[in-house]
Amino acid sequence: MPETPITFEGVEVLTRTDLGMSCRIDGHRLFVGVAVPLAGTTIRFAGERGRLVLPRWFVQEHGLTSPAR
């Protein structure tokens, strides 16, 4: 059974490189590798703000708090 993805809204992309993007998620700055975001993610480039969908393991590994549903 696949893990349920975690969706964060209002995420800001601070910088973007070929390897991934540095994002502000709930006041935390975090680097998200290019292969990590899942389908449904609406942000890709520096300066954008929107939805970031991440695998549950990534959220837990980085100590992020899952948004309330």
C-alpha cells in the first residue's frame, strides 16, 4: 500500500537549481530535491508560491509538521 502524500499550501520557492529548490514551508527553510515533489505540486521556480506535495517519509525525515486536514 503506498504512503499517503502530504500537501502543503502557500509554500514559497526561495531559490532553484538543477538539483532542486530551496523552499519556505511553515517558516522553515528546506531544500527539496528535484525528484521529491509529487503530482499535484504547483511550484517549480524561484519566486513562486503555491502547493507542494511531498512523500510522507520526506516530511517525517525533515521534522515537518503535517498540515491539519
